[in-house]
Amino acid sequence: MEPSDSSTRLIRILYVIGQMSYGGAERQLIELCKGLNPMRYALSVCSLTPKWTMFDRYQLPHVDRIVCYKRAGMDPAIIFRLARIMYKGNYDIVHTWLYTANTWGRVAARLAGVPVVIGSLRVASGWQNRFRTFMSQCLVPLVDVMVANAQAVRDSDASTLLIRPEYEVIYNGVDTKRFLPVAPKLITQTRSSLRLPENGPLIGTVGRFDPQKDYRTWLQMASHVQASLPGARFVIVGDGEFRRAIEAWIVELGLENNVMLLGSRPDIENIMPVFDVFVLSSRYEGLPNVILEAMSCGVPVVATSVDGTVELVHHNETGLLVKPHDALALAEAVLRILSNPEKARKMGQAGRSCAEDLFSLERMVTATDALYSRLLFRKGISIKAL
């Protein structure tokens, strides 16, 4: 099919996202909206929940917000509400993010006659129950491409399906101009502002308070490290429904004077470079943004060897990998890095170079732009010439 002439109009894209909080998927969507050329694309975002935390923190006047909230539980009518929005908006592309949006959004897009429908895979599929896997299988014919943020995420999804969609792997990107190594003077100032000791090892993590992150194992790691290094301090940035459980574990392990919970913070780029080691104890992942951010800040990483994490952390080069659920192994890895400052410095430098070379925002946006162009051309729609 010869592409139609769309040189006089913008390509219209609707992003449908299952939630809008301060998670990795939401941050990536924001960065994509910021990076795509507004002279080429007209962008709209529809959140299925009444949370616009991310958009409230960033100024994106060129992106339209659309309200279409899904009711709690099963809400089949959401399909028709979304389809009405898509039909009236005359969208060329509907790109869904997260499971709920993937499920209802692609059905609505096909009902509305949207030419290009794209889904997103953000975490490994092993966490899904049988019903969700069944639904994913049934909806395969309705999507042109499923975008995975890591090869492991793609492979995990493919392993659960008998009939598979077309996949495209586009790695998350990190803002290497925002997340930077900082001078020792600034580290001292940040420690002081957080009321942390000027000296002594600082081990940190960032993430929502969710069972996926396995904070109990993380805190057990902290207990082991503290037993060997009494001057060590531990910082957790994040919040969520499991905060009370985490606070109880801190008391149970006798870490009240060693662990600081900072809550959710908009200035992670100022806190991350202060860490001597970044530790992620997740049970499963997609491609964790927080590891990319730590690497971009030149901080060595200790992480569990799950899913897309192993595509980021090169063992003994940018950090150390250990098996999940093993607090002692996490602690030993942290102590190994802290005992060799020169090796830690080299790991940090290698992480920074890896982030700049392979995981920049520019790469992520360019790859997504190229995918859109290819799919539109396949459907006979050419992108506005610049």
C-alpha cells in the first residue's frame, strides 16, 4: 500500500495508561512525551485512574489530558467510553501502558477503527495469574506490536503465550543530564541537609513500598552490613501501602537509628549521588529505572539477578548481582564494594558510561519514533514532513 499524504497534518497519538503515580512506567511516558517532536506529533494522555501526579510535576502544555476513569473491579463499559474518545479524536496511534490499559485499550482502539495499536510490557509476565494470561492470549490479534522494555520481559511474555504478537524491545532511557555524579562538596551538603553523618558508608535504595521490592530482605541486608560496619547508614526513598510493615521490620531488626525513610521525593537526582552503594532487592522487575539512575550518577549497584536487571548491571563491571531473597549475599556484595574504594570508583564510572552510551533518553525516543514511522507506513500513513 502506498502511504497517504499526511504532510499537512500532525500524527495524532493517544496514550492510555492504567495508573498515573510516580512509578517507572509513568516517568518513561513523561520523558517520551517530552522528547517526541511536537511539529510531528499531537499527543494526548488518558489515565484510567484519577491520579495525575506525574503531569502535575511537569509542565507539558502540548500534551492534552483526557479523563476516562475506570470503575473499580470489572468495568466492561470502559471499552465503549474509550472507543468513543478514540473515534472522536481521530487518532492514528493508540499506545497502551500497563496491564489494565493493555486489556481494555486495545479492544476499544479496534472498535474505534484506530489504524495502529501498540501495547506495552513493563514487567516480566511471571507475576500474572492464569486469568490475566488468558486475557493476554485472547487479545494478541488486536495489537500490531507489543513493546517490551527489556529482552527478558519480551521472553517472559512469549513463554506464556501459544500465539505470540510481534515484539519490539525498546530499553528505558535515563536523563543523563539530570542524573549526574557530583562533587564531594555537594555530597557533604546533601548529607547535612538530610541530617546524616558527614562520614561513614551510605547505602540507599529508591522504590515504591510494594512486595515486589522485597524490603524485608533489604532490611535484613542492612542488619548484616551494620553488624560489620556499625557506622553505616541506610536510606530508603519511597512510600506506599506497606510503609507500616517496613517500619515494623525496622524496629524488629533494631535498625531505628540506622535506617532513614525519606518518603517520596521529587529531587531523587540530588539524593542518589550521595549513596556509596545502591541496592535493589526486587523479586522481579522489568528494566528498573532506579538502577539506570544510580548508574547515571556514577554509583555502583548491588541488585538481584532478575529479569531486565541483568541487562543493566554487568557483574563485576558496573556492580554486583546476587540471587533474590538472599539478604546475606546482598550484604556480602555491599561489603565487598565498600572494602575496595578504587574498585567502587571504577564500577561507578563504568555505570555512567553505560548509561550514556546505551540507555539515554535520546535513544529511547528515537527508537520509539522509528517504530511509529514503520507501523504508520505499513498502514499507508506517512508522517508529516519537517
